Amino acid sequence: MKTLKKSGLSKEQIVQAYREVLRGRRLDERLWQLTRIGKTSFNISGQGAEVAQVAMAMAFDHEKDYFLPYYRDMTACLVWGMSSKDILMGSFGKDADPSSHGRQMPNHYGSKEHNIVSFSSTVSTQMPLATGVGYAALLENKDYVALTTTGEGSANQGEVQEAMNFAGVKKLPVIFVVENNAYAISTPIDEQYANKHMSDRAVGYGFEGITVDGNDFTEVYLTFKKAVEDARNKKGPKLIELMVSRLTSHSADDDQTIYRSKEEIESMKEKDPLTDFEKQLIKEGYLTQEEIDAIDVEIRAEVDKATDEAEAMPEPAADTLLDEVYAK
């Protein structure tokens, strides 16, 4: 694992990165709690991918670049500018929910204010949209970059190949990301695809593919920093495969103990990237255990406050059912 110093980030930036990782985990845990007590209806977790998502998102200019996420990318959306309250309002289905004003499923993140483009429940349809954003940058002769993500299971969809092919032909500023957590719901990777790495597919579309250890903060950050620089300098797209863990079941409606052994799940949780990141921060002198504990107390209080505020927000009025659905 590369040292955090090699990232080139300041101590303040690295500590802030840890705060974002921990915020993502604690908020994700709260969303699970809310489903279990019947206050919300659904959740898809990103637990296990937070370190990779924070390092990825930090490499972009959130003022001008566009993010087209998929349903596990809550932590990356927080780094991009959404708040814990924004996320919770989406899960509660509140009228002020920035993703859809309470009209879309939870985990369908979007924020016009922050250049986060919402997506369809049909997996991977965000990929052609991202190619369209990149094409707009080309036609407008502007240097913004589009980031789009999906899982390794949905990366096998036909529209993903079409999106990458067009982006390769036009050398568009699009960074395609496959967050490979080894399971497409219950289907393991040896039954999903025959190539060794998902990133191997990029060569067929005329651009570079890279596989990265998603638990290595520095490696992920530097990989995306270089990819963003290349895209901004009109060197075309990249396909980055992030190898991450899925610590939870696929969704609140799934039970991974049915298809994953107890030993596999326990082994994975022993290698929790959040815990490993904390150990690295302490070892390299960025934080003490006492400081980590204090940050955790602060983050938990923030999530509690955001939960209370989001739950108290008004529901969408019945007579506004078609508002924000069709363009005027």
C-alpha cells in the first residue's frame, strides 16, 4: 500500500478525506437502520467502497466536472457536494429531496446544483448519458470532464459497450468506472465474464484500461488525478476498474448469507477498508486514535441531526404529483 504522503495531498486534505469516508459509513449504517424499523422502504449499500469513492471523487473539480453515479455511490456524492440531509430526504421521499423531489427510489442520487446527474433504475443507462456530456464538452470546446460509474455486473449491459465505443471514437473526456465488488447481486465474477480484468475491455475501444486496488487511497487518488488531467488535455477516455468489497447484502431486500459462506463474509469484514485506512492514518502520523474517536462522535451527531431534520421535512403534496416529472 502506498503511503499517504505520496498522494501529494496536505495533512488537512487527508484528514478531510477520512472524515468523508467515515461520514459515508455512518450515514450508510443509518440508512440501514431506517429500513429495518420501517421508516424508509429500501437501501442499497456502499459499505466497503468508501475509501475508493472518496479518493476517486477528490481528483475532480466539483465546480465544473459532471458526475453520473450509480446506486452505490452515496459517499462519492457526499464528496461532490451533497449533504447527509440531502441523502436522507431522498430515502424519506421528501419534497425537498434534490434528487427527485421524493418521486424516485432511494439511492438514485442527483443534484443540479452540484452537477450530479440522476439516473434510471435500469442499470448502466448513465453510461451513454456520460458519453453525451463528454460530447457536449467537445462540441463546446470546454475542458469539463464526465465521471460515470457502475458495477461489474451491470458493466456487461449493451449500452455500456456503445457508450465506451463512441467515447473512444471521438476521444471524449469521459472516465468510465467499474466498481468491482465480485458479486452481481448473487452472481460471482466467474459466472459474469471471461476476461481477466474488466479494464481489459478498454483496448477494444481504443483507450487505456486500469485496474486499481480500491483499498489503497493513494493509488486510487493518483490514478484518477492522472486520468482527469489526460481527459482535460483532450487525450480521451479511460476505463478504471476499482477492486472493492461489498460488506453488506446487495440491498435491503437481499440476504447474502444464502449464497456467500460464513467464512468468506467474516474474512472480508476482517479486511474492512475503513479500519485499514484508520490504521494507516495512525501509523503515518496523520491522526491519533483519540482524534479518530472524536471525529466519530462528531460525525454520528451530524447524522443524528440530519436524520431528525430530514424526517421533519414536508411530504410532496398530492396535487403536485406530476410536477418535476415532465419538462414544462
